[in-house]
Amino acid sequence: MSAPSAAKLPPFDPADPLGLDDLLGPEDLAIRDTVRAWAADRVLPHIAEWYERGELPVARELARELGGLGALGMSLTGYGCAGATAVQYGLACLELEAADSGIRSLVSVQGSLAMYAIHRYGSDEQKRRWLPAMAAGEIIGCFGLTEPDHGSDPAGMRMYAKRDGGDWVLNGRKMWITNGSLAGVAVVWARTDGGSGEGGDGGDSGDSGDIRGFLVPADTPGFSAPEIRHKWSLRASVTSELVLDDVRLPADAVLPGVTGLRGPLSCLSHARYGIVWGSMGAARASFESALAYAVSREQFGRPIGGFQLTQAKLADMALELHKGILLAHHLGRRMDAGRLRAEQISFGKLNNVREAIEICRTARTVLGANGISLEYPVMRHATNLESVLTYEGTVEMHQLVLGKALTGLDAFR
Ligand SMILES: Cc1cc2nc3c(=O)[nH]c(=O)nc-3n(C[C@H](O)[C@H](O)[C@H](O)COP(=O)(O)OP(=O)(O)OC[C@H]3O[C@@H](n4cnc5c(N)ncnc54)[C@H](O)[C@@H]3O)c2cc1C
């Protein structure tokens, strides 16, 4: 069969140079366009100001609107959740993070961490109590795993849940918790004095069998969530400490469906999958900003986009951006087919966040001095991605996951 003549081929589209939109169906495109339009209307006009102030002042309003769009717990089924495909959820993450990683973080923590934990491991009663209101954005959730002294190695956590008659009493602190001060319910992972002895996967090769998840309503006496200020990344996102001081919970506050680090790590896998897509949103916004600047900014009598060195930057950014989107799509299809392994999610998170941060930094150079201004999105995205590079497993943790999968040798400790 002869190759079609160039005249019959679709035109080259700088926004979709590989024709990846061909992989999407009408419903996928409709979801993507709806989320993109919402972000353009509700986030983009305000985000620079929120970022500069270090606040997300309308978080609750935005959460309700996102609930109305079906974006919260989007790929979960029942209990008011949209039942979207993994690819559709990924597309939404990309569009949200193209606006700001803080907005995508709000949605990821709500849907992939807090709601996912309840949906997968909760009792029917817990699901009915929390999920419909969380899907609607009326209740915001948070997910407390990290502690001041235990980040990459959560198996050593100190948060302790002690049985007292029929109740549980929790004591300890969690750190760096997204949505913490906004949350109506916190999913808190704690060590207990009894368990099945099963371990998790990834960096949790310690004895984690006694770790359990608890649903802590934020109005429980002894629970507080002071906000962490003075961040230079994810400034339009609420990050908090969780302090639990003799927090007494009824017996049915524990998630019955899981013991050990397998519980929180499975939730993290789901959230990391969203980041594989989301990080490409931050990269896309920065690339688009650099491309528009390159063809309009003139130096030495012509657009800087006409210089070979600038074109090399744009070409390399486009390569990594669209390879990253293709990778995200591939992983999404595997997730939809029930064939996506945690190691493959590590592959995607490690590659796409690392490449996204490089794209943002390169875009910053194309914009020259304007690159450091909040009038353009690139520096905001680059600094946001510093957090994304660290949370949901640092670069090094994902390298170790892949290293272990490739060699069969565990180098975590
Ligand atoms: C903005 C923001 C929001 C967050 N939101 C949440 C949230 O909602 N819920 C939650 O539970 N957590 C959250 N986190 C916490 C995040 O998951 C942790 O920061 C992350 O797991 C890393 O832990 P750490 O910061 O304690 O770093 P550490 O674990 O102390 O690591 C420090 C450095 O040492 C490296 N390192 C550690 N061990 C090894 C090893 N064996 N080999 C090689 N290198 C190693 C790490 O890779 C890293 O580079 C958030 C963090 C941020 C910044």
C-alpha cells in the first residue's frame, strides 16, 4: 500500500503534534473540554493572585463546583460518583493541573486518597455516610500518612490508636497534609496493638501489619489541623499539620477492609496515576506560554522563536510533553483493563514529573526576565512541581521501586 500524499494528511497541529486526540472518544473529549472550560473560567483569572497571597480563598466553593462537574471521586462507582474511566479521570487531572497543581491536588486528595480509601476499604455504613457528600464537594476529605519523622518510610509511624473498651483513642501528629484545615473528615493511618502481620509493597519493608485506617470527623474533640504557612510551592493549596490529642472514636471508625501499609499504598497508587497525567498539564501550560512568547518577542530584529537555539528548546519540550501524555494514556488504558501494576505507575510518575519540571524550567528561560513574573504561569508551575516531585513518593522512592522490580533486589534499607 502506498503512503498517502501529504495533501490528504491532516494538518500538523502544534497543540497535538502526534495526533493523540485520535486516541480519545467523543465522551473523553467532552469531559476534557468541560474541565478545561471550567478551569479557564474559575481558576485562571484568579490563580496568580491566590498564589501571591498564599491562599486558596474559595476552596469550598470550588470543591462544590468540581463536585457538580463529577470530578470528585470521578473514576469510582456508586455513592454519587461519576464512574468515569481511568483515562477520563486522567484527562481531568491534566486540565486541572494546567491551571494549577494546587487545584489538581485538592481533587486528587479528595478522590484518589480520601474517597478511594473509604470506597475500597470502608464498610457499607461508612460509604453511605461519607461518599455522596464528598462526591458532591459538600465535605472535603484529607489523607494523613506522613508524619514529622516518617515520610518516605511510613512503616515507622508513631500515630498510635489504642483500644479503650469499645472505643479507639488516637494520639500523634501528621505533617504536610493537603486539604487538612478544610477537611470535614480525615483518613488517618495509625499503628495499633494488633494486626494481621501482612506487609505492603514499595518502601514499607518494615513490620507494618498493625497499621489501620481511621475515619476522623474534624469536629471530634482533640482533633485540630493548623495550616502550614510560608510555603514557596503549592501556594494556592491548603497544607496542614494534623494534631490528634486523645481523640476518642467509636469502634466503627476503623476501615474494616485492610490492615498494613498495603492500605495507604494502594490509595497512593491511585493518586500517583492522576499525577502522571496532571504533571503534563503543568508542562503543557508552560510550553504553550513559551511558544506564544517565542513567536511574538523580538530581539536582534526578529522573533526569538526564529533562532535555532530557541527552536531546539521548543522541539525538545514538545517531545517530552507529548511522549509523557502518550505514556499517561497507555497507563490509563492498562488501568481501565485492570492490568496496571504499581511499578508501572512509578515508571510514569518518575518520568512525567521529572520531565514536566524540566519543561517548565526551559520555558522559563525562553521567557527571559518575564519568566520569573506571576503574569506568566511558568515559574508558578515550576515551583509547584517541586512539591509534586516529592509527594506521592519522591523521585528516589520511585527509582528504588523500579530498581527493585528490575533487579529483584530490595535497596530500600
Ligand atoms: C505540598 C505537600 C503536600 C503533601 N500532602 C500530603 C498529604 O496529603 N498526605 C500525606 O500523607 N503526605 C503529604 N505530603 C508529604 C509527602 O508525601 C512527603 O513529603 C514525602 O513522602 C517525602 O517525605 P519527607 O518529606 O519526610 O522526606 P524524607 O522521607 O525525609 O526524604 C528526604 C530525602 O531523602 C531521600 N530518601 C529517603 N530515604 C531514602 C532511601 N532509602 N534511599 C535514597 N534516598 C532516600 C528522599 O527521596 C528525599 O530526597 C505532602 C508534601 C508536600 C510538600
